[in-house]
Amino acid sequence: MAKGGNVRVTITLECTSCTQNSVEKKSTGISRYTTRKNRRNTPDQLELKKFCPYCYKHTIHGEIKK
């Protein structure tokens, strides 16, 4: 039997361009997605290209700490 432990964790991805432009008040919010990742296969922070409804384009969404 395999030893247990939660290998898969739920993470939150946040738009990197919205957080940089939040000072300008150009956008009305920050785009966030939730997903799951395997801690053993990807120990570093995850970055995915997702659609941001506030920027109206595909941008890089980076993992944030809870």
C-alpha cells in the first residue's frame, strides 16, 4: 500500500498584468482561477496562460500564496 498524504493541492492563479496595473485603476478587478497541481511533479510555482476578462486578452497567470 502506498503511504498517504495529500500530493495534489488546490492553488490559485492570479493575472500578473492586472496586479501591475491596479495602481492605474484601469481595470475593475483581478482575474483569478483555481486549479490543482501535483506537489511532487511541480514543486516550483506554476504559471499558465489564461484569458483575463478585465484585460480582454490572454495573459500569464501566476500562482499566489494563500
